[in-house]
Amino acid sequence: MGKRKRTFFSTQVVAEKAFLVGVETTNAYDEKWTVRDSLQELDYLARTAGADVTGVLSQRLPLPSPTHYIGKGKLDELVSLKHSTGYDTVIFDDELLPRQQRNLEELLQVKIIDRTALILDIFARQARTREGKLQVELAQHQYLLPRLIGQWSHLERLGGGIGTRGPGESQLETDRRMIRNRICRLQKELEEVRIHRSLYRKHRREKNIPVIAMIGYTNAGKSALFNALSKANVLVEDKLFSTLDTVTRRIVSPEGRMCLLSDTVGFINKLPPLVVASFRATLEELNEADLLLHIIDITHKNAANHCQTVEQILKELDIGNKPRLTVFNKLDLVINSDSDLENFSASPFLKEKSFLKENRVVFISAIKGWGLDNLLDKIFLSLDNVPVT
């Protein structure tokens, strides 16, 4: 008998070929965020999720089309680009209405994803703790619930299969009930987490331990700074949302004073409201903090927009007036050594940064360790309610 011929199968995951689509509304309240900037960020999000971006399309409209998000002309162009780009997924830069998503799937016959679904997918990849996974799952189910009608492909996520489907409408109601029940269970579990966190914060207050919470746009370098100040080993990657779960560690000043430092989830433009709601237990850490450290990547070309986004989210959380220090990070990318930090505030580089109106600022490089002693001094002066200059 001859030898059997071996057959090998590749186990390599093939990246989805994604095409990005965005709309710039003519009545947008914020003209600083251009559709080009937003689509560049969407590109970064898509690549973080493992997609291969094959093309980008944008349109300026008074408002997105209520039926297909983009107008008929651009829609025809998107259809014609399918053959030349080979896309199998289209990612839209805003959250789609269920009707828009159904219409687009029927027309394009490919997977349709919006910005919210993409962010939730990245969150699901990055969640490590039980709390983080619960919060992401809750947001995913709340996102899925209004999209069940006609979205039978989505039901595969619920674990259904052959023999589990009933007549259309009754099966739809069954799946709705399953999701609502799961949402209720997740909310109860997260409420338990919230109560546990509340008790922990009460214990900290009884011991009179001040708390500092780090905030900032995603990928601003919060985790790198957290590691530098606390000697922790939190994951640091040049990716969006590389750290999702809140971590708290003790830091000590050169004089031996102690406080607690919390690293929280990064913010992003168009952060879905359901994500904010689902991460309520985590974001309450910001409300209880004695001081906020707003970390900014000073080298990013959209740093001003990032600041504005963070300020808007803080306002929505009703903590916009909480004491804070503004920390401009990644100075190692624009100066040669820590000796240049002292004169950096007068450098030509900063003259182009019109958003630098905050007096309570510190310049650092978390990766290089530059300016950290000065930052610690200002943190503890702020906790003593001493004016920081």
C-alpha cells in the first residue's frame, strides 16, 4: 500500500477587508473634528481590531440619510468599489440605526459594522477582569437588542443553531426575552460590583487616603505613567484601549506621603452612551477621586480635539469642575533630554498649541521618566489645596 498523502490546512486567521465610510454633517456643532480626522481614527480602530483597511469614502451632508446613512450617488460609488477593493466588511463612522443597517446589508451583501460595534469588539478583546467582561457584555447586549428584527445573522452570537429556531415572529420574541433576561442578570451582577467598590471607597475614606484618578484620550500614555509612578506592570501598547480594566496602586512621595492612583479606561470621540452607562461602576472612581490627572499626548496633531472630547465627557459625567492637573506626556518625542523640560513651556513648539490655556500643567515623558518628581510634588501640593504654579 502506498503512503497516504498528508493534507495540511492553514489555521491562520484571514484579516477582514474593511472599507470605511463617514459623513461630515454641515450643521455639526464642532467643526474642529473633520470627517478626515474621524476616519483616520476609525482606520486606527479597525486595524486595532485586526482588519485590513482597503479604502475610505466620505460625504458632506446636512444629516446622514435616514435609510442608508449616505446619499444615493455615494451609495452607487460604494457598490462599484466592491469589485476593485474586494472588501467584505464596511465600517461606518457613526452608530447606525437598525433600519440603516438592514438596508445596507441587503444592498451590499457584506458585513455592516458601525463605530459603536467596532469599539465594543475592541473592548471585548481587551477586557481581562470579570468586571470588565461583565461591562462589555452588558453594552453588547444593549446594542444588539434593538437590532434583532430581520438580523438573523446576529442571532448566531447568542449560540443558536439547527433545531433552535421557531416560526419567525415567535422566535424573535424568544430571543428578545433571552437578551432582556441576560441584561437584567448582568445589571444585577454589576450592581454587586458597584456596591463592593462603594464599600472599598468608604474604607479608604475612613483611613483618609487621598485618591488620584488618571483620565485622558485613549493611547495618551496613561498606563505608561501609571507604571512609572506606582512601579506596577500594567500592559503598555501603542494601541487604542490597550488597558480597559481599572487598576489602583499606592504611590508614595519622596517625603513618605501616600495616596492611591487609579488608571481608568481611555476616552475617545463619539464614545457610545451605552458604553458610558455600562461602565458606570468603573467611572464612579472618577467621581470619588480627590484629584484628576488629565494625561495628554502633546505630540498628537489632534491633541486639542482630544482635550475637548475629554472635557465634554467629564461634563456629561457631571465632574467637569473636579480639581485636576493637566499632564502633557511624550515629551521625549520633541526634546532631547530632561534638562530641556524647564524651558519647554517657552518653546516654539508650544506656541502652535492654542489649547494650552491651563495654568496647572506639568510636562513629562512617562517612558523616559522625565519630570516625574515635579509631577509628584504638584500632585501632593494639589491635595493640600495649595495653588500650583
